[in-house]
Amino acid sequence: MSVIATARKTASTPASDENDVRARRLAMQFSASPAHDILRHAIQEEFPGKIALVSSFGAESAALLHLVAEIDPATPVIFLDTEKHFAQTLSYRKKLAKQLGLTNIRDIHPDKEAVAEKDPDGDLWKRDADACCTLRKVVPLTGALDGFDAWITGRKQFHGGGRVNLPAFEASGDHIKVNPLIRWTADDVQHYAAAHDLPPHPLVEQGYPSIGCWPCTHPAAADDDIRAGRWRGAAKTECGIHMSAV
Ligand code: SF4
């Protein structure tokens, strides 16, 4: 499928009724379940061989990667290498993969020809951040998820915005998104990391509580919303992979 066709599909594919019913059933069934139970069911019973974790290897990623590795270290992990990540994120991705024994990490890059056409100078993020996220995240993710029925996200209700009412399972286009950490707090993430000796992303100690691409990520004050440093000063709060029906 061409990049343009993929983008059109991404922007316009609603969840099927069947997918919607399945997601609602699962969300009700696991509405009070701990993260490990949700993940174990999703990976081993509901979507065996048809589920991937999508991870940014950001500030909160280690806990979910560890949970998944404990269940099955060969679970596919999709890392969207937008080619705009901090160098620290790329080294953290390698370090965590090794420590956790993850054996199936897939580094997904944007299409070279599409980047040459739409972002030849590399600063599309300044002119049109939504178009940049579509080019570097949404379209590559759509291709990477081909053949999967479900994908796992690390979103949490305490992040606020459109995440406050997230269910554990939700229909999204041809896929079901699994959100095992919806009820976790920032303290839960820290306690889990400490209990399992998980290394922090190196930028956390420099004041970055949420980490994405370098042009769109800034430090945040301790009393700021956790995602306040993302697209600071813009109305944008999500990168697009959670706004499209991927
Ligand atoms: S987060 Fe910023 S640099 Fe990264 S893809 Fe989106 S707009 Fe582009």
C-alpha cells in the first residue's frame, strides 16, 4: 500500500462493529484486573501471535516492557524511530532490550521517499506538527501493525486530557488497543521500577517527565502536568497514533 493510501486508510477507518463489541466485552471483563492479568490474557489467550507492544522507550516505558518480557520476551515490540529521537533514547532502547531479554524489537523508520518529498529540510515539525507526526509515526505504525489484531499501549488515566476515561481494551480501526496500565499512578510506575531494578531514562533526572522527539519535548516543572513538556505552547497533546484509527 502506498504511503498516501496508508494515510487515507489511517485517517478514515472506523472500528468495525465486531471489533467494537469484542473490545467492550474485554473492557468489562477486565475492568478491575491488575496489569499483569490483562497482559497475560491478551498475549497468551486472546491474541496469541497477533499482538505487539508499541513502545517509545520513554520516561515511563520500562515497567510495561518488563511486564511484557516476564510473560513472553519474544513478544514483538514496535519502536517508531522517527529519526527525531534524543540520542539518549536510542541508547536507552538498546540498554533496556538487553537487560530485559527482549528478542523481537522492531525499529520502524519513516518511508525515505515520503520524507524526501514532504520533509526535505527536516523541519516539518515547525510548520505542521500534525503532518510531521503522520509522516514519521502514524503511517509507519500502520504498516508495522499489518498482520496484528491488537497492540499494547502504556497510556494511563492520570496523564489527563483524553486519557482520563480510558478503558483497558478499546477498538481502533482494524485493531484492538490494550491499555493494561490505565489505573497506574506516577508512584506506581516509580515503585515498580525500583522493585525490579529498572534503569530510568537518562533524561528524567534532567527534568523530562515525558519524552518523545527532541524538537517537541521540553523539561517540565515538578508541579506541572506530566505531559506539559510535550508540544509546549501548542494545542497539540497527542502525537496522532492515538487519534487515528490505527
Ligand atoms: S513529535 Fe514532533 S518531531 Fe516527532 S513526529 Fe511528531 S511533530 Fe515530528
